[in-house]
Amino acid sequence: MQPPPSLTLRKPSTISPEAVAAFVAGSEGESEPTLSATATVSAPPLRAVPAIEPPTVTVSHPAVPRPRTDAPSFRRASRAVVERRTRPARRRTTIYLDVDVAAELAQALTHRDQELSAAVNNAVRAWLDEIM
């Protein structure tokens, strides 16, 4: 078994306060920064970097109808919408059932080998078809 490679940590070179002040003042690095006596590696010259203005982008959108305010919209993008390649997009929601109903439902789903989501989705779809 080979021993692990040895690593040696070196202290970074120190830059003089004058070089820092020149950088902050916006100097373009006309003079080389002075290094401390303990530094063995010369540091690159410091220079100010000009600010870059972001491009102005104008986007025109076609007229989009506003959603109705009397009904909630579940079509907005959110983390509650789950999309997978193997299934159509579904929206995550929480429902509250009575304890006895939940127990009977779990037992019936076990006997039918059916998912809770599919059973609730089918029941709600049947109810919606009935009232519409």
C-alpha cells in the first residue's frame, strides 16, 4: 500500500497597503505593488476593472387574457406541480379525511392494489362530471 501524497501548505504572499489603496482609489496599476520581505513569489499588478453595463432588453408580449378572479388558478408555475416523463403533470395538494374514512380507504386500496392519488383523482373527476 502506498502512503498518501504529502501536501505542503504555504502562506499566501502579502500585498502592501499602498497597493491596496491604489487599487481602491481606481489606479490602473501603473506601478508594481510592493511585496513584504517574507514573500517569495511576486504578485501580479493590481488594476481596476471597469464596470460593465448590462444590456437593455425590451420584450413585447402578445396580449394574454387575464385569469378569472372568481376561481382559483392552479396553472401557475410552482413547486406544487409535479411533472414526470412517465405521467401527465399533477398538482400536489393536501386533503383531510376523517380517521375512520382514511382507515377504510387504505384497506380498500390495499385490496385493489391502487394508489391513493389515482383513487381520489377518479372520485373527484366523477363528481365533477356529475355536477357539470
